Amino acid sequence: MTDTPQRKPNTTRSAPVGSIDLRAFADDGTAHEIWPCHHCLPWHAEVVQVEGEILVREWHAVDCPDFQELVDG
């Protein structure tokens, strides 16, 4: 039986992307810092207001390990 090579994650600019909404502020009002993702090229962030709450929406390649950790976490 031969081993199937593991598929390389697609984290290029043309990769499919997904987003996750994160709180923009800690409970004490301190703003969260936003750092770029070093694993995927399509990463970007935007500030959105949803039902009166200010959130940071991070966009990552769906194969990005950081995105997978955020989604699973």
C-alpha cells in the first residue's frame, strides 16, 4: 500500500476565504491588537458593527492553520 501525499494547504491570494467575528474590546474596555497572519496571503481584517456591538472580522484562507484554530477553538 502506498502512502497518499498530504495535500498542501492553499493559502495563496486566490485561495477561498472565510471569516470569523471577534470581539474588538476586552471586558475592561481595552482594545484588542490586530496582527497580520503570516500563514495566508488573503488575510485582512475589518471593523464591523453587529447588533450594536463593535467586532473585528478577520478574513483568512480557509486552509490557513490560524483560521482553523480560531474556528475550532
